Amino acid sequence: MKIKSARIFDTLPDSIRIIGIDKKIVWVNRRFEKLFGGEKNDIIGGTCSDYFCAERLFGDGDCFIDSFERGEAVFPKEITLKDKNGNLGSFLVTCTPYRNENGDVVGVVEYLREITSLTITRTALEEQLLRSKVILGKTVNSLVSAIESRDPYTAGHQRRVSQLVRRIAQKFKPDDRKWIEGIRVAAQLHDIGKICVPAEILSHPGDLSKEQFELIKLHSETGFRILGDIEFAFGFPVSEVIIQHHERLDGSGYPVGISENRIMLEARILAVADVVEAMINHRPYRVGLGIDSALREIVDNAGKKYDEKVSEACRSLFIDEGFEFQDIV
Ligand SMILES: [Fe+2]
């Protein structure tokens, strides 16, 4: 059996066009004819900008021949084209050099693969992902409202802590928006575990008994268990940050008593913001202590209980930049 290469190309489901060095169309396969309409003989001899212009892929004003001479090639790039009926479709186009027997570049082979259905699927998935993000955001807000409705004294605590956490986080990784958003979400939910603490303990005026305090201390582990199976955007470890938010640098925290760098930076940031917000505002068992006391706590204990850099970033936010919680009356 004699194999004719041109006939093989005519059986391909993808379109092929060969452009000569003079930028005239030298050859097309059958699929190309069908896609754009017309007979091979009418198409051949036309200019390379007929139907579409692959030269755009090489950058402004550049010629694909020059690019190939420099050893460059155009790897699959996505383009949108109109077929013979005027319908828009998505294509992957690959350009490779066409060489003569001496190895000189004498043209370009353009290989077009239609990916319209893939593009439609991808767009649908992107829309689905966006919807999932919106639903997750609403779920987070519902969870925040649920815990706050049981505990009026700390209503807004998590939201205010998340404001402060976001500003501190910006000082550490200003360009990492995903990380900043992740830590903000963790802050918004950090006391979710209090949903399992009896409401009368949460709103108990005056000092708590040792047993009552032990119950409250369970909230970081409970929060970890509640959120542990939820896949948050960007894979951010929200539940791990939450279980560590009462750990302290010197090992005096809970639930495990881990110390130093074993505590995640995100949890060290949340710890400082949590303490500062809690001290500034009223609690059932005491009146608000004010910004000065809160900042004294984190500055005096910087390097002991709290991360030094985080404490300084927080102090600087209030003192140098005049940070204020947005919903504080
Ligand atoms: Fe907490």
C-alpha cells in the first residue's frame, strides 16, 4: 500500500494551513476547507491574513519567519475565529517552521485544533467556582451570625478582629492577596467553637469558675472540628489557625501549649488581634480597658507571649497609622 502524506493530512479532524515565505497560502488540508468554506484551489495563493492572521501570535510587527530564524516557535495559543457560517469558535493554534531540504525556513505550518466545547465547559466550571465562592462567603457570614446571636457581648468581635488581622497581615505579605483573604476568613470564624459553650457561661457577668473557664477553653478545638472538613478557597488552613489562636509563644497557651515557631504565623497574628480587640471592648465580666491597656499588654509581652514583629505591627497600626475598628461606636 502506498501512503500519500497529503491524504493523511486530509483525514485529520484538525485544520492545517501552510504559509510560504512570501506570506502567501501554499497549502491547506480538507478540514481547513470545510471550516472556512471554499475550495483548496481558491484558497491557495491568498495572503496569510485571509481567514485569520497567525502572525499576530508573534508579537507586534514581528514576522514568523524572523522568529523561526531565531529558533523561536509558537506553542499552542488560544484564539477565537469565525467559521464559514460566521459562528465564533475557540481554537488552539500551533505554528512550526516549514523547512526545505537544506533546513532553511521557507514557511510556517499552522495547526488549528477546535476547542469550543472545552472552552464552554471551562467557562461553566469557572462560573460554578465563582458561585461556590459566593455560597461559601454567605455560609461564613451565617456561621458568624449564629455564634454572635448567642453571645451578644462579643457580637461583632470576630468581624472587628478580622479587620485588624487583615491590616496586620498586609504588613507581612502585602502582595499575597489569597493569604490575606485566608487569614481574614480564619479571623471571622475563630470563635465559632463557642457555639458549643452554654450561653449563660458566655454572657456570665463577673468572674468565671475554673470549670466554666475550662469549658470556654474548649472552643478552639471545637472550632477546629466544626471547620476541619470544609475546603476553604485557596486551600488556606483555616481550622489549623483557629485551633492555635490561644497558643502563646512561651507555651502558656491552650489547647496544646505549643511554643515559638511551632505556632503558625497566621495564628500568632490572630492571637494579637484577638487580645487587642477583646481588651478594648466591654465584656460581661468587665468594662472595656481601652487601647492603651491593650497595646501595653502586647508590647510588654512581645517575645514572651506574643510574636515580637506581630506586636510591633499592631502597635504601629494604632499609633502611627491611626487604625480604628470600623463598626465601633
Ligand atoms: Fe478565642
